[in-house]
Amino acid sequence: MKTAAKTATIPSLRVEPELRAAAESVLKEGETLSGLVEDSLRRQVHIRKSQAEFIARGLAAREEIERTGFYYSSEDVLDMMRRKLAEARAAKEK
């Protein structure tokens, strides 16, 4: 039997009245201020995890370049992308 996960609370947030009014003014129909705050928090967590993963991949790539001495220049990558785009356009026209 699966049990429901317990929920936790986020500390209350003190803001200036102008910020609260601005937030309330952009609420969608049926949306609550709490829902907006939760959605914003979820998005920030996702963004920050993505940024950390991006940095980790970059550092790993740098270590691989230092280890092997092999890398693609930005021009190499752009040329490859241009070729792929041209191939995709050509395939679409067929």
C-alpha cells in the first residue's frame, strides 16, 4: 500500500506591500498567491539545478580536453550545425 508523502511548509515571506500587490495583480483565474509562490520556487529549483549541471558538464569537458588535447573549435561546431540544418531542410523539401 502506497502512503501519501507528508508535506512541508516554506517559511513565511515578508515583502513590501507593493510587491504583494504586484504579485496579486498577475494571478491567473483561480490561482492563489501561495500557488504562484510555489510555482516560482519550483521553477527556480529547476533552473538552478540545470545551471549546476551545465557547469558540471563544462568542467568535465575542460578536464577531458586537458587530458586528451582534443577539442572542436566553435567554427567546427557551427559548420557541423550548418551542415545538419542544410540536410534537414533538403530532406524536408523531398
